[in-house]
Amino acid sequence: MDLATIIGLLLGFVIVIVVMIMDGGSPAELFANPSAIVLTVGGALAATMASFPLKVTTSLPKLVMAALMGHKADPVAAIEVLTQMADKARREGLLALEQESKNLEDDFLRKGVMLVVDGVDPAQVRAIMETEITHMKERHGKGVEFLNSTGGFAPTMGIIGTVMGLITVLQQLDNPSKLGHAIAGAFLATLWGIMSANLIWLPLGGKLKNKSEEEAAYRRMLLEGILALQAGENPRIVREKLSAFLPPKARPSEDSRAKAQKAGAEA
């Protein structure tokens, strides 16, 4: 679970509620007009659905979960695995990696190692794996675009709800006692449109985009490790080359390397 996403979304709504209380209002007022929520949230999703293929629309729950959960990757562990494989490949040859590759959990890494074991030309290995990365980003990009589009439609649907509410207000001019409540209910649609866009849809789209970039960078690191295996590079050079993909503080220390090597030996 991505705590930053959860905390950010919850904090945004808490701030809105706190400000309402400070201004003398009540959080219950946000839900005083359920039709405003239905129109802004449901209308925004409906408009977005009309703009995208059905398979993208039906993937909405998966997109939200991807933004909340994220990509489970441990680059430090992956670097150690590739370093150990580089050591084995230098001592026993690339064919010795065939059995190890079948035990790899990462599909991308397993596919790349198998291409190397099968003797595929390095240029073709790079081309195939880079195509995988490109198409992954395109798939994620559709999801990002879907969430951002929903965030773009939500304020407009809120305005539509406000206009509809004001039409009702104009029909009640002969009853001044109800005007205040009716006007507040009309503007509640605009509030929900702006709030849902900026506290739900756009943040989720941004988070999904960032996670896609992180996963693409992780896979590029794996690709360089795979090609280093094929080139028969020294394990120490492989570790240093791949560690350069990480921020200095995230790079594996001597202690973490020892622990990873011990865990690999026990496995």
C-alpha cells in the first residue's frame, strides 16, 4: 500500500472539512444534496467512458489499485541477483543460467535472461526488451489519460449541476424562504466537481504516471544487467553499473550485499 497516496487523499478531504468548520459550516453539508455527487462523479465517469474504449473503462478499478498499491520492485535485491548470475555465467557459462531463470519471479527479467541463454543477438535482445518497456508505458499512459480526463470533465459536470440547480431556484422566486437552501444546493455541485477533480482523479492520474516512470526506469536497469550478463562482464562491474541507476542513499551497502548474498545462498 502506498501510504503517501492514502495520506494525501485523506488529508485533502480533512482540510476541506476543517475549513468548512472554521467558516461556521458542517461536514454534513457536503452530502446535503446527493444529486450533486451523482451528477459530478457519475457524469464525469460517463463522459470519460464515451471517450475511451470499453477495455480501458473496465480497467478503472485496476487503475485505482495500481495508484494505491504501486509496483512491487526491490532494485537492490535485483542488482544482487544479477550480480550473482553474472558471477555464475563467468564461471560456468550462460547456459548455466537456464535453471535459475525459471525461478525468477519478475517476468521481464526472466524473459530477458532466457533470450540471453538462447543465444539471441545482443542488439535483438535490447530491441525486444525496449519494445516491452515502450508498450508497458503506452498501456499505463491510457490509464493516466483516463483518470486525467475524468478530472477534466468533473468541474464541467459540476457547473452543469449548478446551472440545473439555479433553474430550480428561479422557479422558486415566489418562495423566498427556500431560496437560500436551493442556491447552496446548486453551488454544491460545483464544489463536488472541483473537489473530486483535484482531490481524487488528477492526483491518482499523477501518481499512476509517476509509478509508470519508476517501473520503466527499473526495467531499464534490468535490461542493462541482462546485457551485461550476455557480455560476460565482471560481477563487480555489473553491480557498480546497476547501482548507478539508484540514488546514492538507495544504493546497496556492504551489509546489504552480504545479507543478500546469504539469502541467495540459502535459497
